[in-house]
Amino acid sequence: MFKKICYTLGLAVFFLLVVLSIKNANLSGFIDMVENKTFDLRQTIMVNSGVKKASEDIVIVVVDDASYEYILDNYGEWPLPRDIYAKIVDYIETQSPRIVAFDLMFVKSLKSANQADKALADLFKKYGNVYTAMNLDNQSEDLRTPPKLPEALAVNVKNYSNDVNFDALTFTNCRAIIDDILNYSSNIGFINVSRSDDGILRTMPVFVKYQDKFYPQLALKVGMEYLRQVEGINVDNFEIDANSVLSFGGRNILLQKDGSAILNWYGPAGTYTQIPLYKLIKAVNHEQTDLDYNFHNKIVYFGTTAASLFDIKSVPTDKIYPGVEIQATYVNNLIDNNFISKVERFSTIVISLILAFIIGTIVLRSKSAVYAALVSLGIYFIYVLSAYYVMRFGNVWFEVIYPLIFSMLAFIGTLIVKYLIKSRDFEYQYKLATTDGLTELYNHRYFQEQMLRQVEQAKRYESDFSLIIIDIDHFKNFNDTFGHQSGDAVLRQVALTLKRSVRATDIVCRYGGEEMSIILPNIGKDEAYSTAEKICKRVAEKTYRLSGNRESNVTISLGVATYPYDGSDAAAIIESADKRLYAAKNNGRNQVG
């Protein structure tokens, strides 16, 4: 018994290794993509069940569609003159917010508004709790000379992990903001993002690298300032330990290989309190006096949500999610110590092998395949449910797709050992006996059997059925011109077109040579003729690939016959369809007879 179990598990692991070794298929990337979708599903379920609550200490002043329209109507252009932001911050600061952060980049001085730029820069001198954003990129030096950033913006990071490298988050150029802000303030963070291969943003950088120095994410700086004010945490140096964990102030962030952190999500777009920017502008300009927003001790983010301003991402809980809310989510994770830790791949493989062993043992000992399948599904379901609750209450991401693959391979492998070898041989022999090897259509023998069967059924139920016989026009000349390999290629492609042009219940066969046939159960004359016309047109419109990277078009002629109008037995129906096929050929081909 033990030998059988070992053999079954060995077979399952062997299958997995074979599958994963097919590099061209990029199966590992596909599995990771599917696993990411399971993360999204778990996050969405948690959000919908109200497990996590967004911090009420975070509010967002948004340039939404209404504010964008207001700005264009009243100022004539975007971006908004920068002194307006200074006036708004002065207004907010009267209520003593903890932090004011701009998820906006004040790039370049506006030549027509130097005083407005100066008013904004003076704002950073005036208040020590105002933060703003910059962005790194890899633009060519032909476009922009990489600027040297002030030393005060960089942070000290010691990386003791062999797994974490910042190659993907290392940049060669920088889009600097206006000099006065750079010179006045160190409250500047970076807003580069990390997306998965499917375009979904699940992680965010903690640090980015530029000119051999580390620079913190804007949300990290904002969150650290919040922790300094509320919990007295003040961190000057950051260390990433051998286990890829960044620890500070009781916060533990497991970093991914690229140096990013996995975010825990609190809801769809609109989760955080949003205040339209135009209402604050009206309040500052004394056009609106009933503004009832309390900014006291709040983290106030400025950002865009208008679709036309292009700061929209896709995240696990929503397809359309503003970048400023991602910043808020990041800060919220820092406040709650709520980042996700993903279990390393080695531990996932060990778990997968344990599940495979349990399922393989059950299948091997079970007399019923149905019972074994139900028990195996139950075991895997319990694991998935456990993985969900561990993420929900422990912020730990246990993978579920690799365990599923191992479990399935163990189940299938054991069934092969017990039950399927003979049945697979039978199926293979049956396929050889009924299928044409070149076109993968049913062969002539199967066609004759089905014609007899259709006549019997039509007589019994007093129903119709139709037959279409098809011939590729001038096929001999085609072979003489392009060669037999090209002819075989055309036969295969025409056969595929036929199969895709009819119902799943229709029977497509190779009649012989370049002739093919389609049996249409329960189809009368008119519908059969219409189907034949459709097939004729599709074949003629398609371009066929030949050997040697050549292409060509072909046409077909078709003959249609219907039981019982064109004959009372199989031979008569075939003869009638055949006559009409030759009528079509004699009338010029590429038509239905």
C-alpha cells in the first residue's frame, strides 16, 4: 500500500514538473496571475463583509469632475493657479490638521504666474506639516538632464535580505518639482507605483532608488509623520532583515522581491471622505459660508478623481480607483499595521505536497471515484476557507492555486493508476477507428454509420435531417501548383472552418479525398440550404496559410439533400446530394447546388 501511495504522489509531482518545465507556455506566470485573482476575490469579500474600516482620520480634497469643470469655467485652464492651493491650505490650517499632503506634482514654474508659484513655495516654509509629491522615471538624458536632489530627501536603508532587490524600482531620471519647494522643504515623497503583470495595483513601493540613494514613498512619509505625532515614533534609519521584513515602531512590512509592500484594501473608490475642491475654493473666496467640514487632527490629501486627469488605476476591490485613494490606503495600512504578508513559495509547495498526499491516499483507498472526488473537494474547500480567514484575521496570504494544482494532479494521477489506463486505451482506439488523421474530422466509415442512424431516427420520429456534401474547387490544380503539404494544410483549415460554422450536434466528416460532408440532424431544406450558403461564403472569405509562409484563397462547391424529400434511405440521400454537388461544379463552382 505504501509503495502505491508513493508511486501515485511521484506521478503527480512528475506531471507538475513536466508542466512547469514548458517554458514557452509561461505557466508559472499564468499561475501567479490566477493566484492574484484569488487575492482580489478575498479582498473583495472582506470589503463587502465590512471586516476592515477605513480610518476616519483621513480625508481627501478631490479634483473631481465637478471641480474640474468649475476650474475651467472660472480660471480658464488646468492646472489651477498655485496660489489658490496656498489660500486653501491657509484655510485648512486654521482648523489644525495633522498633515496636508498633495498627491499632485508641482512641476516647472509657470512663467505667467511666478507670484502664484512663490505663494505655494512660501506655504512650505510657513507650515511644517505640508507634504507634496515627485516622480522618478527613466527618460533619456536627451530629453532631461537627471537632476541632483537635495540630500534631505533621501533616507538611510540597510538591506540584509538576499531576496529583496530594488532593480525594478531603480530609476535613472527624475521629474523635479519647482526649485523653491525643493530648496525650502524636505517634506517631499515619491509616488511611483508597482503593478502586477495584469495591470492591477496590489503592491506599492516603500522606497525607490535614484543615483544610488533611497527615497521614501510619499505615503510612507505621511504615515511616519502621523506615527510621530500620535505614537511618538521617530525613525531615522530603516533596516530590511534577512527575512525581507522592514520593521519600525512596531510595524512589520514583509517586502516583495522588488521591494514593494502588499496593501490591504478598505473598500472600492469613494471609501474615504471626499471633499470637492471647488467647495473649498468657494469657501476661501467667501462664495460659500455653510461649508461643514472638520479638518482638526485629520490627514488631508489633495488629489484628482476626474477621469480626464488620468490618475486612475485598477486595484483588487475596484476597476476604477483614484491614485490619491491608493495613497490614503497606504497610509491607512501604516496606521493600522495592516500590510499583507505573503507566505513564501517554498512553504506553499510543502503545503501543496501535504494536501496532495492526503488526497492521493483517500483516492487510493476509496472504492468509488465519486466519493473520492467529493472528499477531495471537501478537503480543498476547507483549505481555501482557512486561507480566507487567515488573510481576514491575520493579514497573511496563503496561496490556493498551487495547492489546487498539486491536489488535482494527485487525484488524477491516482485515478490513472487505479482506473483510467484501460479506458484511455479504449478511447484512443475508438478515436483511431472513427477519426480521419489529417483533418481530425470523422472518417467515411463513421459517416456511413451515422447516415443509417439518422434515417432510422427520422423514420421513428417523423422528422427531417439534411446532408451537405462539399468539394474543394480545383484541388488537384492546387496540389500541382503549391504542393501536397500545402494541400494538406488547406484540408485541415477548411475542416476547421466547417466545424466552427455548424452546431455542436452536427456531424462533420471527411467523405474522401478533398470531399467532406456535414450531417444536420433535425434540419429541413431551407435551413440546410442557408447553412450551406453561409459555409460557402466563410470558406471563400478566409485566407489560408500554406507551407513556406505562403497564403492563398480557396472556394468550395456544395450539394444539399434532405430526408425524406430527396430519398427514403441513406444511399438515395447521398446520391441526391452528390448530384447537386456536381451541378454546382458544372455551374461555375463556389456555390450551393
